[in-house]
Amino acid sequence: MSLSDCSRISPAELEARLRLHGLPELGPRRYSTLFSAFGSASSALSAPASAWRALGLPAVCAEARRSAVVRDGASAALRWLEGCKHHVLLHDQCNYPALLSELNDAPPLLFVAGEPSILEKPQLAMVGSRRASRPALDTATAFSRALAGAGFVITSGLALGIDGAAHQAALDIGGQTIGVLGTGLQKLYPQRHHALADAMIASGSAVVSEFPLDAGPLPGNFPRRNRIISGLSLGVLVVEASVASGSLITARLAAEQGREVYAIPGSIHHPGARGCHQLIRDGATLVETVEHILEGLHGWRSMPLSTGGMFTPSCHLLVQLLQASPYTSEGLASASGWELPALLAALTELELEGHVVLEAGRWFARAS
């Protein structure tokens, strides 16, 4: 079963969490309410219905928890987890993405196909129109290649248009990319991106979803998944979007989450540029070059990330801390006093230079 080595959860508790996850009308906040009240999914499932009602949970939740449909869904998920490159990340485990855990509606679990450790790396989200113009697709490709080449994981929604161009460009230069679905991993949408998703999984990237594996493409799921795209990322770049685009939802969520928001301007005569122009009027950073993004990320190019010059591998603060003991990203941020986004950027630089490595949700110093 593909749980991280740092996980100490029992098989019975995992099955209970999968059952909770499959309950109707039980979103992340209600899941958190149950978990906080009872301390575990197993205890929550065995609690009387009156205790659930006292927490203000819908009757349908308590009634469905012992149903065959919910049990079968959990069993199917357990079987899926036995597959190659199939994983689940749990909200209270050390391999859960640190930035995503900051959200008050963080998913209680994420299904991951591919390499789960990249969810802990510094990410930039790229989103935009599904019916993007040729110039916008070219721009998305160029920016994705440059940003992936700079060490960022490119995160998007695997939709047609800008999303697909960003994912493909990152793969083309040997970079890493994450696709966040608005469906279950066994109901990938759109169908036209099956080959792209397979290539991502095979090459060390990842496709993720908070939805049950068999969840179909319901309209309400796509705005909901947008908070994960922005929540995983240091910032969101909108390449081309109309004023009614879902990309503006992602940008709004990013701003609410304290992430950077970037927008590429376009012609005043092109409807697909109006969403970006609206974002810029609302305070997004106008972007013309990749450097405009790098400058806006706190600490990415201003902190002593390089091990050249006065900062040799042996005296770099983060390396020294990791030589003493391995840390999760959050633990290292606390020990070093660094802000988490800057810390993740620094760790990526050190990892690219071969001085640190991320294994099972914890960072280790490499032997010199």
C-alpha cells in the first residue's frame, strides 16, 4: 500500500478515513469537525448518530456511513492504492504538502498518481483559457519552459488550452509538473489529455485529486479544485482569460491565500485579455518577462541560495541543520526561522546542486 514511510496509520484507520471521505455532503470542513471531535476516523464512524447531529452534520452523512456503497468505495480505493505509483496523502501525515495544509479548507486527503514528493517542492501555477489564442499558447509554453528550467514545478488543472500547454512544456525540457483534477483519478477529464497525464506520471511528475476515484466531471468540482492549484503554489500566473473565466477564480483564491498573482496583458481588442486586465487593475503584477515573476517571489533570487562564493555547502544554514537531523519542510522552517516559501525555494536550489534530498516527506543532507 502506497503510504509514506513516515505514516503510522493503521490499515483500519485508513479504511475508515476513506469511508468518511466517500460520505455525501461531507466536505473538508465537516471532515475536520468530525476528526477534531473524535480524534480519528475510526472513532467517528463508531460514534452514535446523535453525536453527529450534535456537531451539526447533515443526517444523510450519519445514515450513509455504514452503507454498502460507502464501504465498497473505500475497498476500491484500497485496491487502487496497491497499484504502481498510486498514493494517498493524509492531512495529518508528514508528507502532506506544507503550503496546502495552511488552508482552512485543505483536503483531508489527496490521491496521487505519480511522484508525491514533488508536491512539497516550490510550485508556480499557470492557468488560462481553454480556448486560448495561438500567441497565448506560445507564451504559456515559453514561460513554462523558463520557470521549469529555473527549478519550479509547474502546477495547473490539466484542462485544454493554457493548462495543457504549460504541462507539456515543462515535460519537454525535463521539468516536473502537477495536474490537479476536478474529477477522480479514474475518470480523468478531458479525455484528450489521457496521454499527457500518462506521460506526467511516467516521468516523475504527478496527477492529483481530492475527489473519490470514480467522481465524474461535475461542474461544481472544477471551481473547488482551483483552491488546490493555488494552495500548492507560491504564485499563480494567468496567461489569457476572459472576465468569466475560471482562471480568475483561481487568481482570487490565490490572493485570499496570500499567494502572488501575476497576469500577462494583451490587446485591448481581444476578449481573452480582459480577465488579465481586470486582475492587473485589482492589484495583480503585470508580467512581461519571467524575471518579473522571480522578482515577486519573496526570497527566490535575493537570498543566499547558491552554494558558491561565501556560502559553501558545509556552512549553509539549511545544510547544517539537516546534517544534524532530517526535517519536514515545516519543521525546518521552524528550526531555521525562514518563511516557508523562501525555504522551499532554497531547498530546491540546494537539491538541484546535489546537497540535499527529499525522501518520504523529510529533507536530508547528502554526504559530501
